[in-house]
Amino acid sequence: MLDKQASKKSRIVVLISGSGSNLQAIIDGCQHRQINAEVAMVISNRPGVFGLQRAEQAGIANVCIDHKLFASREDFDKALNDKLKELNADLIVLAGFMRILTPTFVTNFIGKLVNIHPSLLPKYPGLNTHQRAIDDGESKAGVTVHFVTPELDGGPAIIQAPVSIETNDDASSLAAKVLIEEHRIYPLAISWFIDGRLSLTHGKATLDNEILPSHGAKNSSNAQ
Ligand code: GRF
């Protein structure tokens, strides 16, 4: 007889606002079994974005919940909240989702909500991270995957990847280099969560029962 538990695939819901290249890396990770889960649905807060086409092409259910159709941030978050509760996902992945979520929303999904941010947090939370790093004369930029908490871009780091800033870099060349790292570390972090190795425990990111340092896991030694 088929073991019901063993046959049940974990379900990921991905929230996007744009091109969805990270979404694509996650879809590919599921298809290649790096991530032992399925993308149950893709939700965009913006209509017509390329990420929705990527979902369509991969045969993944997708919907736009257009934030502009809601009178307030709270109303939008309530609609998103209701949709996500209905989907009963194991993990909610913010992948270029450009909306600030209310503390009420975040608290409802705490421990099941992850984000990718294009800087080495705690440096450069918020927008225009690459230009700000260049303007400050930094030698390194990078990316952070972290658990989402009510503090914007402030949740515990899961993994980071640094990228060198060269003298001829501008914000777009740097963004392109950082994206390559994003597409590598996001599927990896998601696979840890799905495999039950990663959790948010007492407010700390924990991998294989060890509390991760403030910059997250060492990304080479935990790469399997
Ligand atoms: C990425 O740089 C991500 O870190 C940031 O928004 C960008 C989204 O890119 N939050 P994409 O939509 O995944 O291509």
C-alpha cells in the first residue's frame, strides 16, 4: 500500500512582482529534484509581468492579486493572506516581491516565509542596493536569503553570497553578477527548508540543529 505521507510532495508558493528569474531558478530546482517540492502557485501583485509567463510556461497555477485594486495595504495583505491560507503551503517564497508586508501578515506566516535581498545584510536594506554600495566605495556587494520578520529586511540570515565590485561596475553590471549568485543560493536554501534541515527556532535561523551565525550558513561547506 502507498504510504500517504511519503507520497505527499511539499508545496511552495512563490510571490513575485517582476521578471521572475529567481522564480525560474526555483522551478528548475524542483524539476531537477534539487528541491523536493512543487511550486503550487505563483502570485504576482503586478499584472502582466514576465514571471507570470514563466509560471504559465511551466504549467504552474498563477494569479495576479493587483495591489492597486485595494484601498489600503491592510486590505491587500488580507486578500493575500486568505489566498495563502487556502493554498496551505509549506513555504512561502518572496522572489523579487516588491511590497512591504504588514506585521500582521508576517506574523501569520512566521517561520514559513523567506526572502532574497540583493545586499549583504545588514548593509543596505531597502531599495537601490547596488548603486548605494558603489557610491559608498564598497569593494563587495552580494545577496542574502533570510527569514522574514516584521522588521523590513531584518530577519535572521540563512545564507549570503558576496560578489566583488570592480572599478568598471555600474548598478546594472553588478546586479547581473549578483543575480547569478541569487539563482545559486535561493534554491539551495529552499531545499534545506523542504528537507527539514532549516527552521526559524526561537527567532534564530537554525540549520541541522545549529543556530546560524548572523551572516548565515557558510555557503560552500553546506552546499549539499
Ligand atoms: C532580485 O535581485 C531580488 O534579490 C530582488 O529583486 C530582484 C528580482 O529579480 N528582491 P527576479 O524578478 O527574480 O528576476
